[in-house]
Amino acid sequence: MTQEPQDDQSRPISRWAPPSDVPPAGQPSPDDLVDDERDTAEVPLPGMPAPAAAPAPAADTAPLPPMVPPPPGGSLPGFDAPPAPPPSPRTDSSPRRRIPGPIWALAAAVAFLLGVLGGYAGGVLEDQDDMSSLAGGGLDPGSIETDAPLEGDDASIVKVAATLLPSTVQIFAEYQGVEDAATGSGFVFDRNGHVVTNNHVVADAAKAKGSIEVVDHKGRRYKADVVGRSAVYDLAVLDVPEVKELEPASLGSTSRLRIGEGVVAIGSPLGLSSTVTSGIVSALQRPVSTGQTEDDTSYINAVQTDAAINPGNSGGPLVNLVGQVIGVNSAIATAGGGEGGESGSIGVGFAIPIDQVKVTAAQILKTGKATYPIVGASVDVQAADHNGALISVVEAGSPAAAGGLKDGDRVTKVGGVTVTDGIGMIVAIRAHQPGETIEFTVMRNGARHELKIKLEAQTENLA
């Protein structure tokens, strides 16, 4: 199943989702010896970072003291060594020894390699910090995979498919009393037997306590139970103990995505299991709404892609070319498929950013419920002038009221992000977390105002 996103005007789009003295011949000059020592001990290689700049290991280690050469000539304990003769002065005619070209090239290569490794280590540490910050919210960092399974120079759609297909599942759920009537996709989220999919794939079965099953890439079927779900973010977490034997998909970061980056969509479109399509990230932070009723409408700050997504892809992973999940496929836009018809992809698909997925999944795994931020104001999602989000009602005692927002205000920015309509405002707010204080730019009677509003938490109570 997929859902019907709405465009910025809230019209339905689709249901789916760097030596001066010359010695006699044969005898080295003392200055040459001094130069040799200088050339080997004092001349730094260009581009080489200081040791402290290299990525630190996990355990604390102290640097070794520098090597100090013994004094020239021996001396007995308690007696000073004779003073060394002063070095001969240099003259302009004394040529300096130069570091051979190959050494410079080697230094540059080493510096480049250290830079690459430093960047990679920084990315790994960022992922670890991200997982650690979510640990208190229900995620066990040890059960989550974040390392890219493929190297950048080894990336190909073939290898991405081979790596991710074993972590992707097909989902069958009861719908209106009919078993397996609702179909979708999902992926193994962690090593604890949890699968992530779209809420709209399992919502009806969850309400009616109907059957839900997942099918792995080898065709094996497993019973699944709903841990929790979010209509706001169109996400659900399933408990499938038997999939612990399957390798969880590696989770990437939406914040690193770039428009034009290659991606792969994996799932079961039209019931065709283990299907792979490819494309690019065609847009980022695209405000999209899905759902047919007020109760199940979700607002997505979507990753837009032209990878073919069709009914049945919902809940499946959108993956980058190093094999990391960067989104959950949720909806598609179509040119229309007739009354009650299901039209296929026209190259505009939408995925829920993985950064949001990690947060929501963590909440569900901890409490069984999802939490989202609110300001306590109603916004017009039907306005089509695109001059900002028109505030219709500000609730008394709400964060919006405390921050100075008023009825009739037109919000043009939320947290520095420009919004053109009501849906854009909702999506911009939900990209943050409860407890954050966000700056709102508001136009009121032709004047601009900057307001600070602290976001309040709202917990979903879904059956």
C-alpha cells in the first residue's frame, strides 16, 4: 500500500506512495654532518599534520617523549663534557641540501591519506554520537549498524542490491478483514528482531488486531506484531523475533545527502518481491502530506527521488551507493490514474528521512508510542497564495501564545527555514524535537517580527 501525498497546495497527488671550507677530497665537512642531522631531524615534511591532529584512538594514550641524541663525546658521572666547538659560519656560496622530489611526493600522498582517514573517522564518530544520543530513547547502539558496508570506490548498484536485499522484507497485512490484502515493504532495523515500515501498510491490521506477516528474500514467512506506530510520521515498528538471524540494514544520515546523489530503492512494488530500482536524489526537504483522513494524515520533510517507486514499495529502504539507508519510501506523485485506480511512478517519489526514522523508532521502542513537537496553533493548509503560513487560531496558554504568535500572523520562516504555506510550516516544526526553542519569522500588518517559541511535546495515542 502507499499513500496519497499532497502538494504545496494540498491537492491530492497520489495514493502511493599539504660549509664554507671545502674539505680535502674524500672527507666530509663537519657542516655537512650538521646539515645531515638537520635534514633528517629538523626539516618537517610539508602537509604532514601534527600527531595530535590525527584521529585519537578510543582509549586514552599519552604521546611518547621525543628522542634526544646523546651528547658528543663521553663524560664520566659528575664531570661536564668538554664544550663543543662553535659551528663554522655559512656563506652564501654554500649550497643547502634539498629534500629529494620523491620525498615531497610521498609526504603529500601521506597527508592526503591522513585527511581521508580523518574524515572517515569523523563520520564514524558522528554516527556513534548520534546513536548514543538516541540510546536513552529506546535504541541500543550495539544493535544498530551504521558503518557503510561498501567502499566509495567500490560502489555500484549491483553491489548495493546484493548487500541490501537480504535485509529487506515484504509485508502482508490484513485489510478490512481480508488477509494479505495490504502489501508493502520494510527492512531489518536492528539485531533485536525489529522491522521498520510505513504506518499506512499495517494501520488497518493494527486497529483490528489482524494478522501481519513478513517475508524475507528467501521466501520465508514470519509472524509479526506491532510494537508501535506513528500516523504523524507514517512509521511503524514491528517485532519479528525470527529475523534476528538476518543482517540489519546499515543506517546512514540524511544530513549528508546532496541533490544529484545516486540512490537505490528496494522493495516489493505491485507485489513483486525483491525489486530494485535506481535514480538520484532529486530534491531535499520537500514538504509532502499523505493520508486520506485527519486521523492518518502525515506530514513528511521528504527526500525526493526519481527512482521508480510504486504501490508496494511503501516502507522499503531508499539506499545510497555505499549501502546505507537514507530514507523510508512512503509516497509517489502521479499524473492521475482515474477514479479508484492506482497509477504507477512518473519519477517523483518521496521518502521519510532516516534521521527522523531513527528518532521516532527510538521513541516507539522505549514507550510503544511516538512523540512529536507542537506550538499550539492552527494553520491554514488550504491557502494557495504561497506567501507564508497563515495562522488561523492560537490556543490560549499554548507555546505559540507565550511566544507572541497571534491570529492572522503569517509565518515565513521556522528555525531559519523558509516556509511558503501551512504544510511547509508543519513540516519545518516537526523537523525539530520537543523542548527546542525555535525562532519564527512573522509578518504582521506589513511589519516583520522575530519570535522565539519553545516546542511542546505531544504523544500519539494509537490503538
